[in-house]
Amino acid sequence: MQRAQAAARIAALTDELHEHAYRYYALDAPTISDAEYDRRMRELESLEREWPALIRPDSPTRRVGAAPQPGFTPFPHPAPMLSLQNAFSDEELREYDERVRKGLATAGPVEYVAEPKLDGVAIELVYRRGLLEAASTRGDGLVGETVTDNARTIKSVPLKLRAQAGAALPDELVLRGEAIIHKAAFERLNRQREEAGEPSFANPRNAAAGSLRQLDSRVTARRPLEVMLYAPGLDVPGLDSQLALLEWMRAVGFRVNPLSRLCRGPDEVLQAYRELLARRHDLPYEIDGLVVKVNRFAAQRALGEISRSPRWAIAYKFPAVQETTRVEDILVQVGRTGVLTPVAALRPVRVGGVEVSRATLHNQDEIDRKDVRVGDTVVIQRAGDVIPEVVAVIREKRVGDPPRYRLPDTCPACGGRAVREEDEAAKRCSNMACPAQLRERLLHFASREGLDIQGLGEKLVAQLVERGLVRDAADLYALDLPRLAGLERLGEKSAQNLLAQLAASRARPLGRFLFALGIRHVGEHVAGLLAEAFGGLEALAAADEEALQAVPGVGPEVAGSVRAFFAEPANLRALARLRAAGVEPQAPARPGPRGTGAARPLEGKTAVLTGTLATLDRRAAKQLLGALGAKVTGSVSRKTDLLVAGESPGSKLAEAERLGVRVVDEAGLLALAREAGLEPPAP
Ligand code: IVH
């Protein structure tokens, strides 16, 4: 190939690859396959190897990272990088709007742009004649750290901008945005780090900051950073509003958050806040609030700034999902299958509007990995419907050298030997007669998804076990008024109700009975499948692994565990005792309960509403739950199947989490309705 030909091909490939990167990263609308993109990239790489003098400064091959730097070069910002004032309530947001209107001396509604507040690390990009010239972190707001080589490795940072009508490309362009790492990429990154024996990052923000501030840009190149822009560093001539800026930035090649929107006045801003809050946990990246900006640049200039924050913008923060607090103690809970679960007892803190005083530590491996010790200051997290967990220890705050924590070798409930089987994360109490296991098994047996024995709650079960009145589920059916008479907090009326409930529970559907038995890996859904497929306990007990696996939805794990259950003489004795006590699960009517059931996914379930929902009012939400088959009650108990939590959920959410009740937000409820083919009622 001649030099001229090579130069032409290199130029064509460079331009083409920029175009495709733009379609991919900025527009989310690629027009060629990843493989095709890679092929062209390789062709360009090989031409550049042959003709190094022809490499263009904006070549997309230059994203691999450069040699390590001895330290960061200071980067004086062309204009200070300010921070934002915060609002924490609707009221504070309205007060802010009043200040803005006063500042602008207008009575009418102000135009705002409401944008997701990305939870990453701020970055400033400088372009000269359309080419990326420099990148910097925020630093102290006046002087940042130069991270140009690092920024070049981030695919969503264009190396060359697209020429554009509207505002022409100024000679010098300074723009700002956020470098973030997506939640899924963060999980992957942490897994890799753990495998490599490196400390994991506490959250995506720390991971993003750590990845951007690397002296060796080859490390940054391997990190899944993404940059979204949201602000000018210097005025861009020809643009007169934030909305126009966002559009223009997208047109010249940047990634811009598609959820940003124009709001007229505070009501629309509050609506945007609620909608974003409801979607928060469904977004692939973390956000921690809504940034509200006065749209018109002329109005922004008129408002000016005060003590390092602009008067033309405010961050309306979401309730935090992470908090730091102290581990006061590490307790051990014994589950139904004997698993010992370590739980951190915390100095209570509010996380996401709920007071949290316990967080799970999962198992010994997790404790070792995070090295959690009593007395440590830790980051805890409570996101969406997951139970609170300890995310990381803040090592700098550790005082002295407290001993490492080890799960006990004996069960804290019964003193039985606690053992950890090979290839199991969990340590289990090996005592079949452990009262803690028995209590949990009985509660599971009586749960709503199980035999639904109302009135058989935690306190009562504890007494029955403690007094030796109940040693297994069959003993429940031997209870009578005289035996229940001496129990605390159980009047005669409640005792009678309980006996009636027990009587009724003898004839529950087979699927519920199978679930109630607590066979490993047999949840509500699988229990229903097995009941439908085998129609009776005898047929199921006789099924071999092959027959079990022939049931759609049943894999080797479930099949093995069902076989193991029926191979255990103690289980067969327990089943015989239940039969003798008159427990006779009902075979499913054939054909199976399809059709109506599919449209009423919450049939027979109890739901509770709490907090304010963004689009549905209480009446509408109740109506929708009813249409899905649920009964709506006022308070959360062990019998609650579902909590629908809106904004400011309060104590019901905490209670639901303590009891392990499924929690959904409004988006989750609407998704259920959609799946069932229901239209949400008009508010
Ligand atoms: S505008 C003067 N818009 O929040 C305001 N900031 O304390 C310039 N942030 O350091 C920032 N998302 O890192 C703006 N859509 C957004 C943002 C955003 C996240 C961060 C940014 C800034 C901090 C404010």
C-alpha cells in the first residue's frame, strides 16, 4: 500500500470508528455489530503499526492508556467547580423556588431542568478545536488533578467532537460531567478484585473515583468507567439554556442523561423527584437525588452564586441507602435448617428513612472477606427490598486491634455442635432437636404460604417449644384447651380460634403442605409444580430423580433434595404422625388452577400499603391490589405477604424487613399489574 492510500484509509477508519462509537455510546443506537466494530479497529491498528507517522491525534486506538505517572499534575480550573446546596424535603425545595423567584423578581413559574444526580465523581473535559486536550478531577474546586491519559481510555469520552449546526464548536470548550460505574459492572469488578486478593470497593462511587484517579492509565483502561455530561465549565457561545446545552452536547458526541427534563415550577419538579425516586433502584447506575437547575442561562447569571454554590441550582437528595455506624456486637441467629447466620448489632442509624439496628453478615466467609470485628465502624446498606447488610469496614476508624470474629462451634440456642460441611458457606447446628430450629420450622409450617395457621406467632411458638408441648409439627394437632390454658397472653377466645385454625389447616392444598414441610430448595413455586405433577404425597415420595426432573421447572438440585427428604426415616415418621393427626393435604383439582390464577397473582395474599406513592393514591393502590387478588390490611405481621412502600414509609417498612416480608415500590406494583394484564386505575 502506498503512503497516500494508507493515509486515506487511516483517516476513513478513524472517522468511521468515531461515528460508530458516537452511535453506540451517545445515542445508544449502534448500526454495526460489535464484531464489525472490532474488525475495523484491528484494521486501523495494523495500519498504524505499519505507518506510525500517519496516526491521527484523535485515533480511537489511543484509548489503551499510557505509562504510569509519578504524581498528578495540578490542573487549575478555567472557572471554579462549585458544589451544590442540598434540599432534603419538599418544603425545602419549595423554599428554594421562592428564593429563586424573589431573586429573579418574577411571580410566574420558573423553568427548571430536573436531572438525576449521578453518584460518581466529577470530571472536567477540555477540547481545543474539537479535540480532547485535557481532563481533570474536581480537586478542591479551584485546582484539580490532571487525568487526561485516563480520560482518553473512557469510551464515552469522545476524542474528537462532531461538527454541528446550532452552536458552532468554539476553539476552546470546557464541559463537566460525572464519571460513573454501573452497578452490574461494579459487582463484576469487585468479584475480580476478590479473586485477585485485592480489597473490594465499598460502592460504585468509590470504584469510579479510584479508577479515574490512577497514575497508571492502563489500569483505568481496564475499568468500566462511563462519563455523562451535564454542565458547562465555560460559557458555550450560542447556547442560552441548560436544556439547549444538553441537546447540543449530545449532538456533538457526548453521553447525556436521557432522564433530564424540563419542569415548569416546583410542582412539576416535585413530580419529577417522585418519579425518579420510584425508579431509582431499577436504574443501572446509582443516583442520589435530583439536581434542579434554573434553565435559562440569563436567569442563572442574574442569580449568581453564594459561598461556593450557585444560587441557580440545588440538589434535592434522596434518602441515603448507605450509612456508617458502629458494630456494637455480633449475634448469631439459628434458622429453620440450622444455619447459623451472623448478624451485626448496630448503633441504630436511619437509612432510607428507616431506623436500622441489625444488618446481616451472611456467613463466616463474608465476615473474613470484609474483616468485620466488634467495635468497627462500618458502611451499611439498605437498598430496595433487600435486608440491610454490612458493605465494608472503614479500617481507618478501627481502634486498637480487636479480635477477629469467628462463628461459634456450638449452637447458641441449644449448645449442639455447629459444623460446616465441605463446599458449604454455612455453618449449621447439627442437633435435630435444637429448639431454635424447631421454632423456625414450626413458624414456617404455619406461615401463610404454608398451612396458614393464623394466631400461631413467634411468642406462642416459643412458649410451646419451651414448655415441651410441641416437639414436631404433628404435636400441634394434639393441642387442646386445657393444654393451651396456662400459656401467657393467650385468652380462651384466642385459644379457641387457634384450635379452629389448626382444624382447618388439616385440609390445605398439597402444594402448600409441601412448602410447609420445609424441604430444601422447595419454595412456594416449586412446591406447586410438584403438587400438580404428582397429585399426592405417596406418588411424590415414590418418584425417583428421573421422574422428578421430568417436571418442567425441577432441576437436579431440587430433585436430589426431595429424594433426600423422603429417604430420611425421621421425615417419614414425621409424615406418618401428621397423617395420624388427621392432616390430609388436598390434591389439586385437575386441570390445574390456571386461567383465573394467572390474572390474580396475589390471590389469597395479604398486602399492606405504606408511605406516599408517586402516581397512585391510596384508594387506587388498594383497588389495584384487590384486583390482583390481595386482601389489604393496616399493619405488618408475620401473616403479611407483601408490603407496597412509597416515599417516607416509616416503621412498617422496618417491620416488614425484620420479618422478611416481600417489599415492592410503586414501580414493582405497577409491573405486577402489567404482568397480570391489568390497567392501573385512574387516580
Ligand atoms: S451540576 C455547580 N448536575 O453533584 C453545579 N452536578 O455537589 C455543578 N452531580 O460535584 C454541578 N449529577 O459531581 C450537576 N446532573 C448533575 C449532577 C451533578 C451529579 C454531582 C457533581 C457535583 C455534585 C454537587
